[in-house]
Amino acid sequence: MQLYSSLVLLVLIQFRSLSCDEDELGTGQVQEDNRSAMHFNSVTTSAIIGNDAFFEITDPPSLGYTYRIRPAKDFGRGFNELKLQQVRLIPTVPENGCSFFKNSKKMKGHVALVDRGDCTFQKKALYAQMAGAKVILVTENNVSSPEFDYYIEMVHDNSSSDPNIPAAFLLGKNGLIIKETLKKLKRSYAVINLPQNLTFVPAYTINHPPWLSL
């Protein structure tokens, strides 16, 4: 009887010890998860995007998101001194931006949106500058292109002419949806603010276009 009581007591002690270990493990895991969440929430945009810039569309509402762009690598002005509020983002005519813009009268003081291809990035920027645009954004319009879902590094074409306006690349899917939406709404432009200062903004709070997660 004494031996039986001793065995029961030993089992109870071991069970209690195991339960404590499990509780401690669970608490530790929760604490670790909380620390991970806090770290993710504290990551600022500057730690992720490097030298990229952002703009927001304020009208039409269906395009009202924040868009990331990649500035040209070695031509054109930088975006640091730029501050454009409630200006127009205007798709060019012709769409490739490789000749004088037929809608240049509407372009002065605004932002040109052109398709990639048919001539160099630098040449597109020069035509945008001649039309009076403050900035040029280039986007990939070919959905079959392997680069449709990537940011392109726009580089100097080694020509003697150098544009004096900022130039940047807009992700193909973003450019395509912006242009298609404007056509459906029978609008010739969107209203934007460029650039947005998101340096110290937590990355998870940025209002990215929802279609990028599809």
C-alpha cells in the first residue's frame, strides 16, 4: 500500500512538471509571436524600397491607391525636390511617346504616362519635356512580356541629349489598369500627388492597389 501511494505521488509530480513546461513553452511562443508582429509593424518603407518613389491617385476614386515607381538610374532629375499636388497623369498620344505628343497642349505642367518600347527611355523623356510635362512615367503594356510584373531599370542611352525632368518606371500591371480604367470612364487623365513621402511610414499601412496581390 505504501509502495502504491509512492508511485501515485511520483506520477502526479511528473505530470505537474510536464504541465508547467508546456505552459511555459506556450507563453514563450506567444511572446515570440508578439515580438515578430511588433517587428513587422515597425518596419518602415525606407527599409524596403531603397531609392524608389511613390505617388497617389486621388481621382477617379476607383484608382485611389498608392503606386510605387522606380526612378531612372542615370538620366533626368531626381524626385527629391519635386512636389506636385493635384496634377494630371495623362496617357500620351501616341502611346509609345516616341514622337511629338498630339495631346501636348494638355500636357504642360502635368505628368506624362507612356508605354515602353519602340525607342529609348531617354528619347521618351525628351519628348515629354518638349511637351511641357513635369515628369514622365514609363510602363510595360505588353502582358506577354516576361518583364510585365517587374520594375525595369531605365538607363542612359549614351546620346548627347539629356532630359531635365524626372523619369520613372511604373509596374506594368498598374499602368495597364490605370489606362484601361480611364478609357472605361471616358477620361483622359487621373489626378495625382507626386511624390509621397513614406520614408517613416510602416510598410504594412501603405494603400497598395488590391490587384497586385491577386
